[in-house]
Amino acid sequence: MFQFDNSYARLPERFFASVYPEPVEGPKLLKFNEELARELGIEADFSDPARLAAILAGNVVPPGAMPIAMAYAGHQFGNFVPQLGDGRAILLGEVVDGRGTRRDIQLKGAGPTPFSRRGDGRAALGPVLREYIVSEAMHALGVPATRALAAVATGEPVYRDHVEQGAVFVRVAASHVRVGTFQFFAARGDNDGVKLLADYVIGRHYPELAGSGNPYHLLLRAMARRQAGLIAQWMGIGFIHGVMNTDNMTISGETIDFGPCAFLDEYNPMKVFSSIDEMGRYAYRNQPGIGQWNIARLAECLLPLLDSDEDKAVDMANAVLKEFGERFQKAWLGVFQSKIGLALEADGDGELVQELLAAMHEGEADFTLAFRRLADAAEGRDDGFLACFKAPARPREWLDRWRERLAEEALSAEARAAAMRRCNPAVIPRNHRVEEAIASANYGDFSVFERLLEALEKPFEERPDFAEFMTPPTPEERVMRTFCGT
Ligand code: AMP
Ligand code: MG
């Protein structure tokens, strides 16, 4: 089924542990992403779901696979843990897709590994479906993210707060190398390991840097740039990752590990959904700062490779961190300028955006809907936009300021509105819809999950059939907390 070529498994043995998935009682295919399978050049026999399920649940290890659990460390909520590693995920192997990009095929929830610590190596159905929904939604929204190839029921219970149904999530990633992977070697003083890993990721993710003067400095900078851009995109769609630990930040620049992640309903920069984030470390507005903090941890690992003179190495790292802040600001402004329909840059645009956000915060406006309805306002229909706010005075004043600024750009109202609708989604995986899909699936009804996935395929279109996915939750529907469910 897969044409594997497993480069990570060819690295020295201390990079991973070889481990086979633990077979499960009753594998059953819940969802298979045929489109992604084709993109990956996977020849799956879609007519034999039982065989497909057996492979994707880990019961049958396909030819060419070299199953491994990757070693990594990480800062969890700011505290360093020298050994984490894949405790419940097994990398089957790598395939090269139609565009020539190498991608990992990983089974999450496939059984214990030497890194499981006290965990059971399993995943519950709810978090598997959440990751499926949100990672595919991110992709449709144009945000780099790991992808969902399949969800498979195991037919076995898992024990969390309650008894839940077990499932395996089949994930596709540009790679699973994390900031925490570098930390694993650096924490052991294994500089050869750090260098091997750096060379590996340059070859795999940043091949243009190979052979340049100081590839490790450029690697750090390139990685920082990708993360700054990624987080700016998150901010633009109201995405809150929820657990930005260094082990949950990829080197490739893809969003990974959709545990308690959620999207803003009403705009509140301090918003936190995750039940375990008691201090609000990973609140919406803290994400860029945390991204920079994580890059600083990566920089510490790379210091010995940057320069043999420690002071010089530190200066180089600091320059990258400073650039991260500037890059983020620039990317963020670009994202929000587009969201409010500005094609050119002008002084004062940042303040204009900030004033809108302040009005949205005060007026408890739904983040997604307010920006979407602003496209209507670009065509002269203000009602929908104003109705997003508790009181219309402040947003009305803002519209006046906005129109003065729009007058500086010679763009037709229709063209501007169309451009705004291409970057302000109508449909996002709203938390209450995700929870609803999971709740029904827990009772064996996957139709709600399927319909939500369908709605999320075209997030920038207002399709009347999917109207219920475009509105904010009612007070009774609101979901305040999300759980990792690990
Ligand atoms: P996460 O919070 O999902 O990013 O996971 C943090 C760490 O805990 C990783 O090393 C995981 O592999 C590990 N982990 C999470 N859940 C389990 C589980 N059920 N069994 C074993 N390890 C787990
Ligand atoms: Mg993780």
C-alpha cells in the first residue's frame, strides 16, 4: 500500500526506539481521507475496508515499514522534561508524495512504547475526531498543519475520567521533528546528535541552506521566520493552539498536536480554552510571545553550532529572536490589513486594526462573523457587521475611520469585498460544533462529524445548506473548556 523510504530510521539508534504497534481487538475504519491518500500516492484498496482498517490500526504492518517511536524532550508549561518521546505514536515510515515532498505516516494511539512513562499508549475517540476535524479545517483555511489520513476505532475501551472508546489517528506530517527533538540531544550534552539532527532537517526541510556559509544560523533564522508567519496566520483565524510546549512545535513550520485547541467565538485576547492551562500561559494573545520563547529554547540547543566563540553565538541567536518579533509584527499586520480589505500599506493601519479589535472586545463581537460581515460593509451594507456588537456606536465610528482609509485605495467595492471574503472565513470548526460531532460519534452516529467535515471543506464560501456552521453558539451551546483527553 505504501512506498516507504524511511530516512529517520536510518539515523543512529539513539534517535528513536524500534517498536511495533500493539494489535487491537476490533479495528474498524471510521474515516479515510481518499483525496490525501491519492496526493500521497498511496495505492489503497478502498473496496476492502477491513484490510485498510487492519493496516491503519497497526494490526498489520505493511511491507517496507520500519515502525519507530521518536525520542524528544520538551518544556511543558515552561518546565523542562528531559525525556518525553512518542509515548503513544508510532511512525510507520515515510513516503514521497506527488510533489516530491517526503511525508511521515504516523499512527497515534497505536500502543505503548519505551517512552510511554505511565501512559497506556492509546487515544480516545473524542480527541482523535477533534484532531481529524481541526487539522483538515486548518488545511482548508490555508494554514500549514499536519493532515488527517484516517481515524480507526480499536474496538477496545480506554480509561480516562470515564470509560471511552479507543481509536487510532493516522497522521501525515512533513516530519515529526520538534523543537523538543533538539532539546533531547542538547540536554544530554550530545552535540554530535544536535549536529546530525540539524543536518537532517536542513536536508529535509531547508535544502536551500545546505552548503551555505553558516547553515545552522540560517536554519535557526528560517525556522523562526516560518513560525512567526504561522502564528500570524493563527491569530488571523482566531485559533488558540492551547499547548504550545516546545515538544508541540515543529521544525517544518506545520501546526501540530491539536489537543485542547479551539477557535475564538467572541473576541477576547485573553481567551483560554484548555482545562489544564490554569495560568493562561497559552492564551490567544500570548501565542507570539510563546513562539519566540520556544525559538529561544531552540537557539540554546544550536549555540555550539553557531560559532565556537560563545559570545558571538549568543549575539547571532539574539539577532534571530529580535527578527522573530519584527517578522511576526509585519506578518500580523499583513494578515489583518487583508482582513479589513486593505491592499496597500499606510501609516496608522496598525492602530486602525487595533481600534477595531478593541471595539470587538468591548462589544463582545464574534471574531469570525464580524470580519465576514465587514466584507458586506465594504459593499455598503453595514447592518450585519454592526449587529455583531452589543452597542453600535463604537463600531459605527470605526466604520467612518475605515472608509476614510479605504478612499486612499482605488479598488472597486465588489473587488474589495471579494478579496475580503477570500481571507475571512465564513466557516471555522466552532467549538460547540466540534463537541456536538464528538458527542454523536460517541453514540455511534458519525453523520454529524461527516457533515461538519463537509462544511469545513470550503470555509470561504457561504453555502446556504451549511448555514448552521456560520453562526456563533447560543448561550446554551457555548463551550468554555476543552480537554486534552490524553
Ligand atoms: P501531548 O500533551 O499530547 O503533546 O503529549 C505529551 C507527552 O505525553 C508525549 O510524550 C506523549 O507521547 C505522551 N502521552 C500523551 N498521552 C499518552 C498516553 N495515553 N500514553 C502514553 N504516552 C502519552
Ligand atoms: Mg505533543
